Amino acid sequence: MSKIGKININIPEKVKVALSGNLVNVEGPFGKKTVSIDTNNFDLKINEGKDISIKPKKNDQNVKRLWGMNRSLLNNAIIGAEKGYEKILELVGVGYRAALKGNQLNLQLGFSHDINFDIPKNIKILVEKQTIIKISGIDKQEVGMIASKIKSLRPPEPYKGKGIKEKGQYILRKEGKKK
């Protein structure tokens, strides 16, 4: 039995959920999201617009594996439509800067050239200071992917800690050379 899959998903008042075929449409103040659920394997019930329960139709190993994942995908869509998701990145290093230029994020990361990162349509990026980047959107996976791509441009190094890191991320520091 799936421990996560058994738990019902609460629907907030601001969010509307509708089932059409094998697609679940979630609409809230932050936007719309559709999640596809395999209706051959799972039974989805929306109880008076207050909560959703997902139950497997078959009781085999493959369906048990997918049960908790499908429930989590639905829950993430509902939370994203209600509150949205946000990641905060910090640029650490002398001369490391970020700026928005139209639909691109311009990064100066100690290379001989600037890096222009294209911002997708459904993701919002704010540059609070020159060293703090806020990434927000409705889709948890897409926000995480964009944050990961930006972090991979200059990962933090272990000696001085220079690079792009997530807020609150601990960097394992190494000791330098000894005489």
C-alpha cells in the first residue's frame, strides 16, 4: 500500500478542479495547470469540491508504484495554482551580477563574456538586488529545472564558495594549501 497515495488531497476555496476524460484541470489565482492521470489504472473522485481521492483499480506492483507519484503530481498542481512555487538563488563572488534585459536574464559570472539566459513564458524571474534572483511559477518541476539550469552555469566551488547557490544551501568548504 502507498502511504502517500492513501491521503486525500484538500482543495482550497480559491482553486477549481475539473475532471475531463483522463485530464485533470486545475485553475486558481496563479494560473491553470492540467495533469494527465491514467484512468485505466486509477479511480479519481472529487468530493463536493473539497477534496480529491485517488484509488487504484488493480492491485499489482506497477500500479502501487505509480499511486503515490500521481497523487503528488495532483497535489503539486493544486498548491501551484493556489500559492505558486518560488526558488531564490544567490550569486556569491566579486563582480558576479544579474540583470533583466527584456525577456532574458543577463548574468556576469566572472567569465570573459556575459551569459544571456532565455526566460520561458510561464516563469517569472525577478532580480531584487544584483546578487539575488527570485524564480517563481505555477509548475514545481519547471521552477526547479530553471533554477537548476541557472545554478549549473557557475556551481559553487569548495574553497571560496564563489558561484550560484540556492538560498540556505550549505556548501562544504575545503581548507586551502598549507605552507
